[in-house]
Amino acid sequence: MGLAALLLAAVLTVDAAGRAEADPAAAEAAPLTWTVRSHLWAFGCGHTYLIDAPPGDVPAPPVAQDARRWSAERGGVHGDAAIVEITLTPEPDGAPVVVEAAHIRVAERREPLPWPAYRMDNGCGGSLTPAAFTVDLDADRPLAHPVPGSDAATGEDFPAPRLPFALDTAEPLLLRFEVRAATGDVDWSVDLDWSSGDRTGTLRVDDAGRPFRTSAATGPVYVHDVLSGEWLPQ
């Protein structure tokens, strides 16, 4: 498996206490470009959105490709969990770039949102478990613990991911973060430490200039009934 194809998943257990200290990323521009997808669904079907509206005012779930717009139009927040994928590409004809480390930065923690939770599925699953970094934010000093993955369909095993990672212009690097909020409403972003020759810095990745947001689901939970076209209590 090439470096660029390796998925790094950071599974975060977040509590509602405390607030992170401000620690801006280094100002030097990173010699790479990045894109982010922050509305991915587990196995392409499983996700929960918190929306401050009753079931009668919420339309049927969208297809996964339209999830970002569907959620934004209703002020939705990721419920319980979120998946974020970051694609990194070094500048053409530039010096080699190495991603040295990935850190989760919590900007703020609040009490969990009491809004209704709308599940995009009635239960789904898959056989692919990506190689992962797991991170427990409840620890005094959160560390990334590499965990191997596997594909039950093919019997293939994926080795645990290891830092650092060298970026290649021919094959961008994909980082996958699987984030979980158990007891709070959390604003967070990703800081990536990089080096290129004698230059070093930190790239902050967020959601179009704002932190990503994930909240524990504490309100009523609804699933969509295809036959009736209605949201029903779970």
C-alpha cells in the first residue's frame, strides 16, 4: 500500500469539561495545498445530524454527495461522530515535504446540544476497517496510537500507520480522521507539522475558516421511514 493511499483515522472520545488554550499554527506558509471533505458517512450510509427543528420540518435524508448542502441549509451539526478526510499535495517542482505529526486542537467545549438527532440510515455496516491512529482526548497528554486495519472481504491486513509521511506530487497523501464526541459539543481542528529542507511549520486544517464541530446527541433520535416518508422515533 502506497503512503498516499494510507488512511489515518483519529478516533476521539471528547468530554464536556474545559477549554483549550489558544496556540495558533505557525505563520509560515506550508509548501503544499490541501482539500478537505467533512461530511463523509460511515460505510457511505451511516451518519447522524443534529438539527434544531421538529421532524415535520425536516425533509428526507439526502444522498451522501448532497449531505454538506442539506446540513448547511438547516444549521445541522454532526451528531456523536464525524469523518474528515484531508488530501495533501506538495507544490509542483518544490522541495520534498514531510508530514511529521498530526494533532487535534480543541478550540472550545460546551454542553452537548439538546437538539433532535436525525439518522441518515436504519443501520448499515461494512467489512473494511482502515489502519488507524486512535487518540483519547481525556488523557493528560493525548497521544496517537497506531492500530492496524483489515478487509474482511479479501482477508487483506493493513499495517498500522507510522509517522512521518513523505508527500509525492504523483500521489497525494490522504489523511482520514474519525472523530467521536461522547459528552460535549466540541469545536476542533487539525494541526499538521511539516518539514521541507531547512523549513518547518504547522498547517492548520479547518472547515472553510471555522473549526469543525461535533456534538454528543442527547435529544430524541429519529429515523426515516421510506414507506411513509416520515421521521419516526427510534
